[in-house]
Amino acid sequence: MKKIVYLLLITSLVSCGKNPPPPCKHCPPPVDSNNINVSILIDLSDRIDPKTNPNPTMEYFQRDIEYVKAIEKGFLNHIKTKRIVTYNDQMQVFFNPEPSDPKINDFTKELQVSFDKNTNKAYFNTVEKRYAQFPTNIYQSAIKDGNYVGSDIWEFFRNKIKDYCVKDDHRNILFILTDGYMYHKDTMFSQDKKTSYLTSKLIKSNNLTASDFKTIFEKNNLGFVKANDNLSNLEVIVLGLNPEKGNPFEEAVIKEYWEKWFKEMKIKKYQIKSADLPSNLEPIIVKAITGKN
């Protein structure tokens, strides 16, 4: 018994004498999930044109505007649960490519908001007023300009997303307002059978128009070309899927493309929602930010 105690004592002394591991020099800072960094990427293609894509119940650009307001509501609701000294939260809006109308870029600057410990209570009202006015101005200007060049979502994920939408020490949430199709004339290419774009024509040419679409999709290794290697510190919510009529499986195919793409880029938390009425989507949007309805 004495020998056992003696051995345990020696083992304990040897363990205590070991040097602690050196501090990590290149590790990212720990994520504080209470500090949020919210980004909104808006697809300003002709999907928002009330002449090309009319909807008598509620135009798609009007739905977008209400989605943005719901995002702003969720953002502010979250901050209101925090103590002022812990404020460290941002929200911003992006387009890709940038609109040619300089007024739209000016409006976008007004939607870049940031809260820190020096922010006063009056700033909440300022943010609410900005988001009540400038999203409408953006869509009205884009529709009036009528220069719909598409939306280069793939290039945004490839070259900009980490710089614009990811902060190492924050919880990062990206909302993408799009009909689900990807197209831009400057970024159209394929690798094997994967592509940087998605159109209804491509879906038809890949024979994804019947109930066995998933089998064909997997067998031929279809999908988007991977645009980034590791976006594990990013949550994504896609809002506004609006498949073309004629293929009852079109929406499911679009979701298949997006889901596979997100998984390949190591995005763990994502949601993909149709262009439903804002009153139906608002609770989902707010909960995605705050965790509460």
C-alpha cells in the first residue's frame, strides 16, 4: 500500500513539473455569440421588376423591403436585450455588382449601422427611420433605372464574403434576398458538371424536371462550383425563392443546389425560404437573429 502511495506521489510531482503548453499565437479570437454581425446581400436582378415578374398580391420588391425591415427589427430586438457596455454589433447591406446608379450607393451607406458602448438611446430611432426610408429608395431607384445586369452571388462568396461579412469574434449572419437563380455575364463557367450559375434553362438541360431529379443530381455530381473552403463561422438565410412556372420540382432543385453548396463550404446553419408574404416570414427572420419569436 505504501508503495502505491509513493508511486502516486512521484507521478503527481512529475506532472506538476511539466511546462504548460505555449500560448496559441495564430488562433482566432473566441467567438462571442452575443455580439452579432448582420449582413444583407440583395439580388437587384430583374426578379424585382414588377413588369417582368408581376405579383398582384404583393410585388416581389415590396416583399423584399418588408424582409429588410424584419431583419432590422430582429437586429434591434437583440441589442435591446444587452447592457450598453456590451454593445458591439453591426449591420450592413451589400450588392454584387454595385449598382451603376450612384444614388443607390449613397442610400446603402445610410444602412450601415454600428452599436458600441458609446451609442446613445436616440440611435435606435435613427436606425428605425433609416430602414423605414432607404430600402424603399433603393428598390425604386433600381426599378426606375431598369438596368438589370444580374446578381453575381457566386463571385461575392468567392472574393468578398470573408472581408465583408465575417468577423472572427462575432456571430455572423448573412441574409440573401434572391429568387434562387444565379446569373451574371462576367461569372459564367463550369468545372466538370458543376457551374457558377443556375438558370431555369440549365435545370431543364440537366433533366431535373421529374420526381427522380435528386437521383440524377447526385449521380452526375451536379451543383454549384465551390466558392470558398471554410465558412463555418457564418449562418445564412436565403429569402425569396421564386421558381419559374412549368416544372413542379423547380423549387426543390434550386434548394438542392444551394444546400449542397453551403455544406461544401462548411456552412452549418442555414435556412432557405420561398418568397412568402412578409407577415409569414417575419417571425422566422426575427427568430433567426434573436432565437425568439
